Amino acid sequence: MHPITLFANGEQHALVVEPLETLLSVLRDRLRLTGTKEGCGTGYCGACTVLVDGRAVNSCLYLAVDTDRREVTTIEGLADEDGALHPVQAAFIERFGLQCGYCTPGMILATAAFLSDNAEPTARDAQRALAGNLCRCTGYQPIIASVLDAAARLREQGRTGERPGKRARIRSRA
Amino acid sequence: MQYFEPNFLDEALVLLDRFAPDSYVLAGGTILAPHLRSGPADGTLVNVKRVRELHEIEVESPGVLRIGALVTARELSENALVLAHAPLLAAAAGTVGSQQLRNVATIGGNLCSGISSADLCVALLACDARCIVAGGPTGPIALTLDQFLNDRLGTGSRLMLTAVEVPACSANTAYQKIQVRQAFEIALVNVAVAVEIASGSIARARVALGGVAPRPIRARNAERHLEGKGTTARVAQTAAEIAARDDAKPSTDHRASAEYRRHIAAVLAQRALLAAFESRPVGAR
């Protein structure tokens, strides 16, 4: 058992975790942040995607011990402080970038991380960036349209390059 | 499962030695963690992420880029030193897995994975990379990547890959892979090429192939054919045919037949050679 302090959606949590316990299990089973979904459990489907220090990772592969003093953003923590949806969330709703919704939290977080690095993506860029997120409903076209719409919204709102997610009050490990 | 987070390399090596053969080095964990979860849950996990030097990328001596074993695929694809000194490695790193995996998977893990078409491994073979292996009785040793792949450090080893050294060369390079999807798929076959061209002829050639043997290999017959020749389409085609016929030793598995792998090896080697002939050498900018 190993003690860690992680910052989930800006909130500090002191936990004692097993060496092989995944971030996914900590988020869902201990912190009750069940917006993060388990799909394949092996890193192929991307349903469990969350952000660690602003970067997309598969939380089913990422070990909880490696989140010590890091900022984790789940779908519950992506909206703005005032409750307004993040532009990526708004775009997915507007463009119907979802059907059953199971892959959606992962899709949205992978998109938010990708757009923080690429303000003006092509459809091809978006397809490559989301290659690690599977959707069995939509056929992907509305998802790619949502990503491009989200990029436009971020540009219009002057939020390009912004790191998605709430910041913890304490600086995380470099 | 016992767990340690050493701060220093020496500590990590003592732990690996003390608990071998049930000790495991934890780097990115994308391969190791699911493997350990599906097997017996005892043993000792040595998480080496607190060891600072394993994260570093630096020009060690003039003309040698030293890359710590924990550097991720994403860092390799973006780092200014890697882009300047080893663009072939940066190009291959940008094609590893998905965005999510590139953020986590490490160069050390890629080289120790045993996957015969590991992207970074194939690129590094064409770069004449050396592997720094620590934990032996005489201290750290440098092995060519070819030797390293022969000796393969399995899990439970007392030894640890700590860094990869990439010598500078003024080569034209290219990386090609083929996969069932166009992204996020293990390559069926991949090819990395580095050719040094002096006054119109090939002074030195490196052709590395993945997915056509139990481990990534150098296509030495193709390399011998290239050296001394001009950079023509005919030379590229013949060398690619030699690589596929004489160097590749593919076998059939659930993903592709041996015949298909051999055919694709020739196609990709030819494409990579032509692209390398056309490319600008490292440093010529």
C-alpha cells in the first residue's frame, strides 16, 4: 500500500493505493467520479480517457501511484468554474457528436487535450488525434464535425492553447 | 506485490538485484501493468520515475545524443534536440499508438517490449543506436542495439536499460510502416532507412526491418548492395527486393501471412529508400 496525494478536478485527495491499482479504479470506485467509463480495460478503446497534467491518458492503464501530486481532470471537471460547458462539450451537443454516450467522456477529454496543442486542425488531424477512441454508434462523422466546431469555438473565445481542466491550488510535480 | 520508488539509479539497481527474478522495472506501465494484473500478484515493482537522469535528453559529447529510458514517445516526437539530431526517431515516435499512449509509453519500454515491429526500435536500429545497460558486475556497459535485442532483458532481470545513445550522422532518412488502420495499430511491417550520400553515391547504408522476423533486424544484404551505388530508382528497387528475399524471415500469424509480410517489406523498403534519397540530410538546413 502506498500513500499518494492527487488533485482531481481541483480537489485534493489523500489516498493509500495498491501498487497495481489503476487511476480508473481510484476515480470510479473511491472518488465516485463515474463519468469516466471502462471499455476494454487494455488501452485500445479510449472510453476511460482522462487528463493528467493536461495530457490525455488511458486511466485503465495509468497506475494510481503515478498520479501522486498530479492534476487529474475527468469529464466532471471540464466545465468552467461558473458551470458553463466547456466549448468542446457545447460543440458535441450542438453537432450531435454522440449517440449512446458511453465513449463520449473519453472523446471529449481526448479532444480537449488535442485542441490545446492544435488550434486549427484539419479533419485528418482530428481523425488521427482520436484514433485511440472508439465509437460503435456514430460512424465518427458527427464526432469529427464536433471537434472542428469546438476548435472554432475555442478560437472565437480566444481560448486556444488553454490547458483544459481546473487547476489545483498547489503546483504539481514538474 | 511489494512496491518501491527509489530516488536514485543505484538504489533501483540494488532493489532489482535483491528481489530478482521477481523484480520488475515500472516505466510507462502500458505493457507491464496489464501483464502483472493478469498474472500472479507477487513480486517487487520498482517504479523508477523519481530517478531524474532517466528523464533527460542531452547532447552528451559532440555528436552523441543521450536519451534517458523514461523519455516518452510524445517527447521524442516534439523535442528540439531529437528533431535536430535524430529526425528519423522523432518521425517514428509520432506514429506510436494513440495520443493517450504516446503521452505515457517510453523509449525504454519500447526497446524492452520484444515486439518485432516496435516503432522506436526499428528506427533506432537504422540510427546505429547504443543501449546503456546498468546493473552488471562491472558497472554500466554500452551494447549496440543489435546485441541488446539478442540478449533481450526480460522481466525479472537484474539489469536495467538506462539510456539510449544515438550517434550523429549526416544521413538522409525515412520511416515507413503499414498497418490495418492508418493510425493506432501495431505495424504489420515497418522500415527505417538511413543513407549517407557522398558526391552522388551511397557511402553508408542502414536498412532496418520490423515485423519480418522474431525481432527487428538490420537488412545487411540490402545494405551491402546499396553501398557504393548511386541514388537511383533502380538501386532502390533491387535493394528492396534483396531485403525482402534475403534478409526478411517472416512467419505467418493471426495478423498477416508470411507471404504478405515479405511482399510488403519489398514495397515499403523501396518507398523508404526513394524517400530517403529525396530527403534532406540531418544538419543540412
